[in-house]
Amino acid sequence: MKIKINDIPKDGLELTESQGAGALDLARDDLRFVSPVDISAFISRDKDEVYARITTKGKLEITCARCLSPDRIDFKKDFDLSYDVKGKTSLDLTDDIRQEIVLECPLKPLCRQDCKGLCPVCGKNLNEGSCGHKSDSQKWSESKGNTIKEE
Ligand SMILES: [Zn+2]
Ligand SMILES: [Zn+2]
């Protein structure tokens, strides 16, 4: 997203852009956008400072960190950027937008917040039903019940 500083009117400038993940250099193994990334920006200028209020949206294909199922999740992030533009005639926001998107992308995405994961014994996807084995979280709460309180 490139801006000519002299094109920013007093009331600010609204821009929207739809970029493929490749164009944003976001095509990575751990970050799979399955839609273009929609970027909308409101740009305003105060003397030598330019402010940008950015909204990004897209769809990500993930592999759930718990149950290993592929899934698609909505990606959305709002953020603000500011620049000192003294002596400059144009600005390119692309790098900063890319960085904000990368920072926001979950390292361990889940298909849903309460994903039950896979059974450690038989590997069954516990979201589809119980297999009768005890999961780690159950074991943990049992042993926790036996610990002596120190006060
Ligand atoms: Zn899952
Ligand atoms: Zn099992």
C-alpha cells in the first residue's frame, strides 16, 4: 500500500486494497491465506506526521495444534501505524502491514477454543466422541485433587 504524501487531504484519505498473500510476501508454510487479504486504511496527516489506521481481513487455512485437523479460520486485525514523513514524498506501508499480520497469526492455531484434541492412547479425534481412554487433562485434575494444600 503506497501513498503519495501530498495526496492526503486535510480530512484524511480512505484506501482499500485487496492483496494476494503472495503479493504481500505472506505465502509461508505456517501461514496459509486461502483468500486475498483485504486491507482498509484511513490515512491522516498532521504536519510531518502521517497516521494510518489499518484493518486487515482474510481467511487462513490452519492445522489445529491439538487435533491436527485442517480448518479455515477468519483472520482480522486492526492496528495503527505512524510515520515521520519530513522530507519524504511517498510512503510504503506494505512492510509494516505484513509484519503486523505475521505477529497476529497464531503459532498454535486451534480449530476451536475448546478443541479436545487427540486421544494420547489410540489417536482418536476426541471432538468426534470419547473412546473411553483417559485424557491427560482428566489425569491432571485427579492428581491435583490429591495434593495437600500448604497454607
Ligand atoms: Zn482441533
Ligand atoms: Zn483412546
